Amino acid sequence: MRTTRGDSIRRWLLVTAMLSAVCSMGCARRDVVVIPADRMIRPLPDGNYEVTPAWLQERYRLERWQAEELKRCRQR
């Protein structure tokens, strides 16, 4: 009787671990974001940085998209 109980506990632990792994990957995204060369960050002589308007626009779009994806992920 003891081996049956030990086997069933190990099976439940395995099933729980697999289910946890599958659920945790449910909201994982594998998208790669590439920012082209015209959307640059340039270092300035005073140590600050300057960004192009195209870079700012792309960044705002990316952040809006990420916020929407996060909302969708939380609703699931």
C-alpha cells in the first residue's frame, strides 16, 4: 500500500509541475522588436542623449502595444 501512495504523490507532483510550466508560458511572447537605423539615440558632447522624432514615435507605439498586451494577458 505504501508504494502505491508514494507513486501517486510523485505523479501528482509531476502533473502539478507540468501544469505550472504550461500555465506560466501562457502569456509569454516571442516577438522581436527591431528599431531601424533612422530611429537612433545619439550621444551629445555634454553627456546627454538626443533621440530622433521617429525613435520617439516608435517607442510610444511599442509602449502602447505592450500595455495592451499586458491587459489582455491579465484578463485571461
